[in-house]
Amino acid sequence: MTATRPGAPGPVGTDTLGGHTSRQLLGLCEVVGLTAHDAEVYARTLTAMLGAAAERPLDLPPPNPTFLSDDHTPVEFSLSFVPGAAPALRVLLEPGCAAGDLARNGRLGLRAVREAAARWGVATDRLDELEDLFLPPSPEGPFALWCALELRPGGVPKVKVYLNPAATGRGHAAATVREALRRLGHHDAFAALPPHDRHLFFALDLGDWAEPRVKVYLAHQDLSAAEAGALSRTGGPSSTGGLARAGENEEFFRIAAGQDGAEDGGAEPAPAPAVRRPVQSCHAFTESASGLPSGFTLYVPVRDYAPHDGEALTRATALLGRHGQDPAPLLAAVSALTDRDPQEGVGLVAYLALAHQQGQPPRVTTYLSSEAYAVRPPVGLLPAQPATVR
Ligand code: TRP
């Protein structure tokens, strides 16, 4: 297992987190048709933003127990499929992962984002306005700051920053989200959010976006397909329940979660694993006049609803087909990430998502794990050893 990383240089034991993830990134850039030059630039960006963690040998444990991915790799990739073009490649990372505690993690992350933004000519003023809310001196919670880059042609990415609503305590998360929305001019946005269990992330688009979004991510425990379909609060042109039609989201949920009854004629779904990650919804605000979100995304943690990645990929392929998309880049991306057989583990495909944004066609997004540290065994097979493979 350890010797099978694609393109791994030299003997096993000499590879680093930065080396491993940047080789994966180079392979993915090729899949989506970015030039070799852009790919090199983005691979250097990734290692620079990981800071000291990039140099860390892969046979040491992960730099911190980040929940960015299940095996604590502080990097996750995604492919977002749009009609008539190559999918967009994005990389989510934790720039402060080398820090020893959460306060330093946040400070390091903020500094890395500001430095990179300055190089790209990207303004961070909207982030600066929120620093006291999300990056207090003694932060709480599972993370401080993550950053996602959308790797466009030309070497300058689009930038998104993810912040923790519970940074000043879980009990303050709602008030923090409300205040952050208010500071950014979205006075009525908080009241537009659907019922939920938890505020998970507060995210900002920075830089060169046609319509930069402010996004609120919510967790929903134990949802039915019909409830998932009813989460969107977008306005928009459709008379059948707004821009993100309930039926479309409901169908997406059923297929992604394996509850479409395709094989069993509609019988009860297979029993769930003991602990499943919640379904998430994201509500994107771009203007404040309507008080309503202009975008809605439904995220299904397919890895908790499928026995192995072979099944997750079958569902992803079905969903892409329904939305008129060629699954070939997804399958090529999987080969760029790992040599393992998809059936030999679960979690390479972390989430499947369906996004509706006003003025744009719906997008299917597949979130793909690096698995730099471990592969979760498939369901139904007792692992011969613990899940960690190195
Ligand atoms: N790993 C975390 C989770 O599963 C955070 C995360 C990473 C996430 N990528 C994501 C959440 C994509 C939603 C969508 O919750």
C-alpha cells in the first residue's frame, strides 16, 4: 500500500505532505486541461500555503488532527462540473495546520491568506472586517480558518475563506453569523435561513468574482429526502419553489444517499452506520435588496452512505449523467489521486453536492480526498489492521 502512490519519488519514507499533495494537484491540473505552467504555479502555491507542514515527512503523523478530511490531511480537492466546459478544479487547505494550537493556527492562516492575496492583487477588506468575530485571541471549536482556491487558467486563483461561527463558543454561533452578515450589509439574511441543527461555516469569496458571495453553511442531522429538497430559500424565476427546485434537490439527495430504490424496488434503505455526518446546506448571499439568498448548495457526505468508493463513483456518475455531464474527468481524477481500487476503501469521494446559483446552470461537485495518511476500509469488511496505512 505504502509504495503505490502515483508518481511517488524515491524510496518510500522520503516523501513529504507537500510533495504528495502537489503531485496529486499536478495530475488533476492535467485532467482539467490547465497548462503545465499553470499547474507548476499552483503546485508551488499549495506548498507555500501549507508552510512548514509541506516539508513534513509523510511517515510522521498528520501535522494536526484537522477535520478538514477524515485522515487529517490538511488538503482536499474538488471538481465542479459546468455544462460545456472542463470541470473547475479547486483545492481546500488549512494554511495554519503547522501551528501547535488553534489561536496560532488562525493567525498563521490569516497571514498566509493576506500574503497570497496581496501577491494576487486580491482585496481582503471584507475578511478584515470580521477578524474579531471569527479569530478571537482564544478561539474555540474544531478549526480556525480554511482557504479554498479555484484554479483558473492564468495562475491567479479565485479565493474563498472559511471561518468558524463557534469561534467564541458554540452558544454564540448564531449571534456571530447574524452579526457577520449584518456587517457585510446583509441585514435580513439571517432570518432567511432554514431550520437547522448547527452553523458549521461562514465563508467569503475574495477577489475577482463577478458576484462575490457570503455563504452560511448549516448542518442538518437525520434528514429525509423530502426535507433535504425543501431547504432552499432562494428566490428567483421559477414558479415551482424558487431557483433551486425542491424536486431536483430531493432527487439528488436520493441518488447520492443511495435511497432511490433503483435496485430494490423502493424497499427500506440499508441500515445506516452508527454515526453519520450531517447533510449540509449552503446559502449564498450576493445582494441585500431581496433579503434572500441567490444561491443554494446541498452537500451529501456520500462516504457515510456508501459501502465503498466504487459505489460512490457509480452514484456520482449517475448524477453527472442526469445533469448532462461527462463523468470521464472524475474517473481520470481518481486515477490521478490514487492507485488503489475504489472498492478497497471508502472516503476518497467525500461529498457530492448540487449547487444552484442565480444566473448560472446547476453544478454538480465531487469532493475528493488526498488520503495522504490513511484509507478508511470499506464497510462490511473487517480490517486486518487499524485503518491507518502509514
Ligand atoms: N471534512 C469536513 C466534513 O466532512 C469538512 C469538509 C471538507 C466539508 N470538505 C467539505 C464539508 C465539503 C462540506 C463540504 O464536514
